[in-house]
Amino acid sequence: VNLLTIGILSRGKCGLSKCVTRYLVAMSAADLLVIILDLIFRHIPIVYWEQFLFLWSIPVCNIHAILLYTVTDCSVWFTVTFTFDRFVAICCQNLKSKYCSEKASAVVVGTVSVLSCLKNIFWYFMLTGWYRLGNEPWFCSVTTDARLSRVWGTIEFLHNILTPAVPFVLILLLNALTVRHILVSSRGRRRLRAHSSGESHRDPEMESRRKSIILLLVISGNFMLLWALLMGYSIWSRMNDLGYRSVYLPRFLMELSFMLQLLSCSTNTAIYAVTQTQFREQVKNVLKYPFTTIVKLIQ
């Protein structure tokens, strides 16, 4: 699904600007890598651990952790940068030409990727290279000193604050400002058009803004809804290890949080299909292409 999304968006025939397309392709690519590194390389060996016992002798788990948490951070922060891009495009017209460009989006995507990698290097030293093959927040073996260390606990707590707690706040703030600006400008344009023409007509500009804000709110809301449980459980788990046992959380919540977080990496295509008419048309064309080709060959 993510490969289909990347292919369709990369063709540039969905009526989206190159800047928006670059952000959406980056988000889909990061989601695809999360599915590969988290679902295929992490969770499937845990479920079928008897077939993957050989992983116990391969000391690469901490490297796997760095890659996994890096692409996860990219997936989250690309959503934030996309939200900020739409905020600038709609609310800050004087900055739009400078920030909302293909070159600027490439710089932002590259910068976020590098910073995400640097941020997660600490996992190499905190975790060991050996797999645990257990469905826990830490899927690598970890030393007792690191598990009980308040220093490492603080670092991991800050990691959970930066991803995804800070993005939650930023997305809520940017969306609130964007929606407020659209509502105010919509009322002003409606009054101006009614006063100048004597009646209300369809406004293409406001229709475009309305579609943009629907796409923005649905993507942001989907991200926050599906990530909330994992964020809460990860913080609770770390505080529990450090001795702060205030509330008992059943194990199925951990399973559910992993499932919802992975689901968030597979839903953007459905969101585009629901909110973007031209994207739906491109999907139909792709799905019909093999059949039309066969029909032409038969004819």
C-alpha cells in the first residue's frame, strides 16, 4: 500500500504542489521503513521465535534499534513538518514563497532525517547487540545497570517526550491556529464577495483551502489517535522499572499499543483516497492497468 502511494504521488498527477507531494512521499517512505523494520524484522521473529532462534547468535540488535527508532522519529516528525508547511501556506503568505517550495521541503526532510539518526545513537550504548525475542518495549537485551539507571531512564524519558509528546503539542497548536485563520478569512471573503456581487458564489480559493485543511486534520488526527496509547504505555513502563508503581496496566494494552502504532503507518493511503479525488482516480487507473493491458493484447 505504501509503495502504491509513493508511486502515485511521485508521478505528480494528484493536483498537489511539489512541496506537499515531497512531504507526503517522505511520510509514506518512512512508514514503509517502519513496517519493514518493526513488523517484519521485529515482531514476526517474536511471534515465530522457534524459527528465528539463530538471531540469538547475531549481535546486531542495537543497530536494528537505532534504525527502527530513527525511521519512527522520521515518520512522526515528517507529520509535524507537513503540518507546519500547511500552516505557513495558509496563515503566513509572506513566508509562503520562501518556505513552501520544493527546495525548502527537501532541506527540511533531509535535516529531520539526520537529526533523527543522531538523536537515536544512544540506543547503541544502552542496549546490547543481542535479541531478546520478547514482545516488550525493549526488544534487545539490556544490562541490569542500564535498566535500573536513572541516567538512562532520564534519557529514555526525554526520548519519549520528544517523540511523540512534543509533536502532539505542536500539531494541536498549529492545527488550532490554521483552523482559526481559515474560519476568520472565510467569513471575511464571504462578506466581501456578497457585498461586491450582491450574492454568494462558489469560491475556488476557499474550496482549495477547505480540502487542504481536511487532509491536514485527518492525517494529524489519525497520527495522534493511533500513537497516544503507545506513548502512554512506554512512559508508564519506564517509570515502573524505576520504581514508580502507581497504576497497574494489563499486558493487552501493550499489544494494542503496538498494533495501533503500526496501523498508523498503513492508513495514510486510505486517507488520501477519501480526501483527494485525483488520488482516487490515479489508484483506479493503476488497478485497472493490468486488466486493460490484457484486454488490448487479446483484441
